[in-house]
Amino acid sequence: MGFDTDVLPSGEIFVGGEWMRGRGADIISTFPADRSLNRVVAGASAEDVESAIDRAATAQAAGWGEAKAQERAAVLHRISDGIAAAVDRISFIQTRDTGKTLTETRALAMSAAGTFRYFASVLETADEDATVRRADTLTLSLHEPIGLVSAITPWNSPIASDAQKVAPALAAGNAVLLKPASWSPLVGLELARIAEAAGLPKGLLSVLPGAGSIVGEMLVTHPAIGRVSFTGGTSVGRGIARKAAEKLMPVSLELGGKSPTIVFADADLDLALAGVLFGIFSSTGQSCIAGSRLYVERSIYERFLDRLVKATEALVVGHPFDAATQVAPLVHDDHRASVEAFVASGIADGGEVLAGGARPTGNLYDRGVYYLPTIVAGLPASAHLVREEVFGPVLTVFPFDDEEEVVRLGNDNHYGLACGVFTRDTPKAMRVGRRIASGTVWINTYKQFSISTPFGGVKESGVGREKGRNGLFAYMNQKSYYLDLGGRPHPWARIG
């Protein structure tokens, strides 16, 4: 690619439009492929967050929220162009930070560029409402900026997750305080550099990597913050929801998942096989919407499973800079230990490992944080591995006999983020999709996204939606206006 670690962000953080060394604990970013050092980032302190909030309030009040739609949209378009122009650099930074393949991180960077471009367009075409007239008044329903919003993003796809929160929040006229995850602090800082170069007024964006107990806590509880958008684990999301409830503050929470994929006997089995493999093993399984529970109709179960095991064992596990790699390293040694513990629990519960279930060995693999794509069969529905999110390349497989049974099995989980259905029978696919509790249903495909289509979960997978045209209004307050047209004093006052 022609890049080396010199292009990585310097380790300073972006506080209210100023680059500075954070006053909090250091954050060490390493390359998961070989554990080499990327950067030591000086994390944000409570004082840094307070300064960022003060500067954000000043910048937002200076006129960003009152700027004409086309003026804000022009800045978002320039940010989009800046991301697209730097796509290779961003891809390199995110691969160094997360271990994802360059192919994937390039797609994520282009997705982020598209997100800024989309919300610039939505902003310019989002008409307000003149509501139905029921008296001698003109009634209007208008949207206004909230003011200051917090965006707390995960480590697995930071540039895309950052854009899905920052772009609509800025488009809506707010100032944004972004907290990237400590395992992937760098690409959010690169986004700040691009936004600065695009002419975003100083103070409207801060990027504050740091401890969740300090930075995250302040970005939720500080009285100046009017909204929080969080993507991450369910347990942390619950804590944010409790704190937000104390403030009566709106939140969106995109949380964990344990998504079912259903393959009926009448499916195009090549299509289904590719969809299952991509749904669970792309991104090394480090995806909230990973199709981690597979249900295959019994009449084709053995045949399909045999093909699936062979295809899984043929996946290329390798270095993220290698174009042939399909499964890259996991993000961190601690995360790999968690994945291994999940698989061990599955074996203890009676599961049979049909593929993977171990670290690959050899010079390349020994240097990095690798784990083989894994399939486990024979587990009861109550097993820990079946019920909880692994966030790694681990698939559990089950046969089913009929539609009623698979709907029951698919819904037998406290998560409800996504679902995949493979069948040639479109009415059946729609019928099953409607009955599965989830925020997204893929039919004869998996893990496809569009910024124009709302995304979120049900049950313990979260509340609220991101993306789509209404994603802009989620960062605004709705206000109603009544304009008198009669010109007569109200009769109650008995005047004249």
C-alpha cells in the first residue's frame, strides 16, 4: 500500500477543535497481526472532557444550528470527499488498529464517505410539516437541534460506526463528542483530521478516546449532553439507559446479537452456503449481526453440514494485508481468550467441534491473535454458547423439522438484532421474517447494508434506529407552532 506507521495519528486527541496531549491514562494501540506497536495515545481526562463540552457549547451556539441547510450540507459533502480521497490511508490505519483485512476496511471507509454524503442530501431535502388545519391557525411541526450529543462507538467497525452517528448529528445542527473504543482509538482521530481540513467550525467535533469509567460516564451524565448514541455491549447499554433515564434524555442503543440463520430444504444451497459463511466468518465473526445460530431443515441437514464444514476448513486464515485472506486475526489477546472460553463451555455442555476450535499454528499465526473458524454441533438450546454473543468466528448448528419449530427456536433468545432466511418460497420467507423478533431480516442474502435503510434491534439488542431519512430527525427536537390567522381576541377573555 505504500504506507508505514508514520501515517498513523500522532497520539494526540482532538479536544474542541484543538490537538493536544490528553491528560488521562495512556491507551496502547497494537497491530493484532503481529502485536507490534501502533501508537501510544494519551487518553482524555475528566478535565479534557469538560473542556470539550465547554467548547462544543460555544461552537454550537455560535450559529451552526441556525446555518442554512445547504451551508451545513456543503461541509458534510467536503468531509465525504475527504474520506474518499484518503480511503487507502484510512484503510491502512483501521487495519493496523483492528486487524481487519484491507478489503474490508476499505469498504468501511467508503461506506463512511457515503454516509456523510447521504445525510448531506437528506438535510437539503428534509421538508418540514404544515399540519392539518383545524381552526383559524396555521400549525407547523418543525425540528430544531438538540445542542450537544455524545457518540460512543465500538472497536469492530469504527469508521463506519463513527460516521453513522457523527454525520446525522452534525447535519442536524449539533456539536458532537465522539468516544472511540480503547482497542481502536486511531481511525476516529483520522476522521477528526479530515473534518478539520473540510472546514468544520472549530469545537463542533471532539474525539476523546479514554476510559469508559471517566470519559464515557461524563458523556452520558453531564447536564449539557442532550442525547447519547451508543453501539456496544448490552450490559454497558443497560447502564447508559439507567443514567439517561435519570436525566429523561433520549438515547439510541445498538447492542448485542445472537442472530439466527434459517436454511429451508427448498433453498438454493450454493446461495445459502455462501450466505452462512459470510454471515458468521467475515470480519472474523466480530460483528453484532453475525449469523451465529444456524438452523437447517432436517431433510438436508447432513448434506448441507458436510458442505459447510469443508467450506469452512477451506477459508483462508491469514495476514490482513494479504488480498487472499478471508479470516484475519481477532482484535486483542483478551478477546481471543473470551472466544476460547466460549468454545470450551460448548464442549463442556456436550457440543462436538466439527471445524476449528483452536488457534492455527505456525510462524505467521504465532505472532498474531488468530483463531480458526469454528463450527459446533449437538448443543442444547440452553447452552451458554448458544444463548450468549461470542463476537468471534464461532457457529452453532441445529436441525429443524418444520416452520413452527424453527420460528420457536429462532425466537428462543433474549437478543433480537437480525435474522437470515434462505428459501425459494418468497411468501414463506416473508412469513417467517415477520414472525422472528429482530430489527433486520435478510432473505437469500446476509449482512448487506444500505445507509438509506433504518437499522437497530429489539429485545435486548437495543432501542432506537440509526440510518435512513429519520436518522436525521433522531438528533433533533420536534417543536409545534400555532400561528393565529383570525385576528380576534379569544372569547374566554370577554374583551370588547
